[in-house]
Amino acid sequence: MQNKRTNLIKLGLFTISGLLFLVLSLYLIGRNQQLFRASILVKTYFRHAGGVVPGNNVRYAGIQAGTVKSVKLINDTTIQLELLIDKEASKHILKNSLASIGTEGLIGNRVVNLLPGDGPAEPIQEGDEIATKKNLDTDAMLETLSVTNQNAAVLSAELVQTISRFNNSSAVWKLLEDSSLAVSIKASLNNIEQASVSTKQLTAELNQVIHDLKQERGLVQHLIYDTVMSGQLERTLAQLEQTSQQTVTMTQKVNDLISGVQNEIKEGKGPANAILSDTSMTGSLHRSLSNIEKSTATFNENMTALQHNFLFRGYFRKKEKKAAKEKSN
């Protein structure tokens, strides 16, 4: 009888201990799930839940602020999370806050993080919707990293082949060891720079000439565009050529006259002898002949220069071709 009573007492104590343990466990679970504390319900929407399940923690600025009540699939692109936020903590969570999905540690459970927003706003209320922040897709990152690793492996193999070919190429090493190559390259670059400067100056001068032509400035523009002046120039050249021919004829006549005078002086007769006997007249005549000769030489030089001038060169070439054609006929 005594043993039976002892067994019943033990059974009662064991049952009471089990009930106390169950109540304590329910209390701890309920407290963790915000079942015994005042809370408000808010919603947020994600394109990808990222492994979040009911019961996961909700943290605001790294502090425990609530739990996830439910995860619902709204459609193929939207997932709704219902969050139970502690009423005391909700006073500090504003409506412009952002929700994102993270991880507790490196490989811990998923957690919903609430991040403070920019600027002032009112605290969240029951049924409010919290905007979401785009999360980093770790799977996409790992996939991209895998492709990058593959590309890096291919690049590394090609680089090894290139270096091997470079090391085995004697021509490349000879080229690198040639000290005169640097001097030649430097001289070439200097020549290119000087040519570039000269080209720039020439281009500027050509632009100025073209600008002057368009602005109708200078003799060149008139020669190119003024047909009247071109005709006048052609007539002037013709007159200059005629004058040159007349000068040659006159010079020939003067030479003949001088020859006749010299003959009269030798024979001691004629008016030339009398004129030359007068010393004053002889000096005047010498000076006149000298001036005529200088004028003729200067005129011939001017005609020669005129023939080489780029403005009249075409005209004299036409005259030469015409004379050559007439001679051949």
C-alpha cells in the first residue's frame, strides 16, 4: 500500500513537471512569436521571398522588432509577407522605411530587415504597407561569378600561351635589346610632330586665303571671279608683248645706226664724224645710249619675271603652244 502511494506521488510530480515544461515552452514560443505582447500587423511585397517562412524574425536597424506572421503567394511575380511588429517598436518605425530580406549571419535563418527611410514621416499604423528594397540575388551573383571564373581561366590559359611564344621569339628579344630603336622612334615622333605643326599652319593659311576669297578681298579674288578684269589683263599682256617686240626692233635699228656711225668715223667723213669731234656732244650721246641700254635690260628682266609669275604663267604657256603649233604647220 505504501509503495502504491509512493508511485502515485511520483507520477503526479512527473505529470506536473511535464505540464510546467509544456507551459514554459508555450510561453517562450508565444513570446518569440509576439503572441503575448501587443503588436500591429503590416504588410510588404517582394518578387522573391528568398526562403522566408512564418516565424522568422523582423529587425529594425538590427534590433528585434517582430516576427513574420505569414507568407502568401499573390501571383507569379508578387509574394506578400505579413509582419507582426511590436507596438512599442512601431513607434520608432516610420512609414518611409524599407523592407529587405537578409540572413542571420553567413548561413543562419532568413530575416526581414526594416531600414530607416530618408526624411521625416509618421510612425507605421495597423495595416500599413512598407515599401521594399531590391535584394541582391545571391544565386545570380554566384552564376555570374561562375561565368567570370570560366572567362578568367580561358584568359589565363591564353596569357600563358602568349608569354610562352614571347619568350621563345628571338626576333622580339633582339628588337627589345636594340638601343637604336628608341632613338629612331623618338626621331620619328619628332618629325611627325613637326609635320603636324607645319600642316596646321598651312591649313590655317589656306583657310585665311579661302576666307579672303569669299569676302572678295585682294587681287586674286578679282582675277578669279572678275571676267572683265581677266580680259583687261589679257589685253595688257598682249600690249606688253607688242612693246617688247618693238623694243627689240628699235634696239636692232640703234645697233645698225651705231655700226654706220663707226664706219663714218673710220673713214673720217659724214655727220657722225663731226658730232663725235665735239667732246660735249659725245658725252651726251654716250650717256643717252647708256640710259637706253639700261632701260632695255631692265625691261627684259621685267618681262622674264612676268613670264614666271603664277598669274601670267598660263598666258605665256598658251602663246608658246600657239607659236609651236604654227611653226609645226
